[in-house]
Amino acid sequence: LEAMPRLHDKSIASMCRLLKFSDGSRRKDEKKICLNVRVPNSLMGNLMGVAGSRIKAIRQESGADVDVSRDAKAGDPSGNRTIVIEGLEEQVNAAIYMMQIFLWEEISFRKTQGLGLSI
């Protein structure tokens, strides 16, 4: 199971490089977009990675600005954390794609171990 994240990390990095223009430019008609994503607090550790390594990789590889709320909002019974993703459409899409892979890995691991999802 340890090799699986490395394989995904390499394919994600390759995909993100394809999304970037080779000269670092962007088309004049491209506009930044902002997307708010809510993630269960119980899955945030896996998404963040050790010392924030996965979130840093998502930022670096996608080129999107990714801002993670420190805590679930006060009074929010769901215990969800908000992640704000900002950038060009392809940058935001790349960041979402990477997040989905990391979350899918955690959910799959918990299912194979017979652990509850607590979401």
C-alpha cells in the first residue's frame, strides 16, 4: 500500500505539468475562479500530510492557491473544514483532482482495514 501513493504522486505531477503552459504564460481571456470545498475533519490529516506536505504539494503542482481553515466553524455540527481553492480553471481542477486521490486513498484504506469512516 505504501507504493500506491508514490505512484499516484508521480502521475499527478505529470498531469499538472501538462496543464501548465511551457512558457509560464496564460491566455488573456482566462479568469481566476474560487471554489470552497468542505471536507470532514476526520479526513483532514490524510489530506494535509505530514507537516502539511500533501497540501504543499497540491499548491506547488497545481499552481492554485489552497487555503485550509484551521478548525471547523464554530457551531458547525458536521465538523467539516473549509478549503478555499483559487486560481485559473485548470489549476483549480488539478488541485481538486489531487485532493480526490488523497481522500479516496484514505477511504479505501479505512474500508480494507474494517475501520469506520466517521464522516
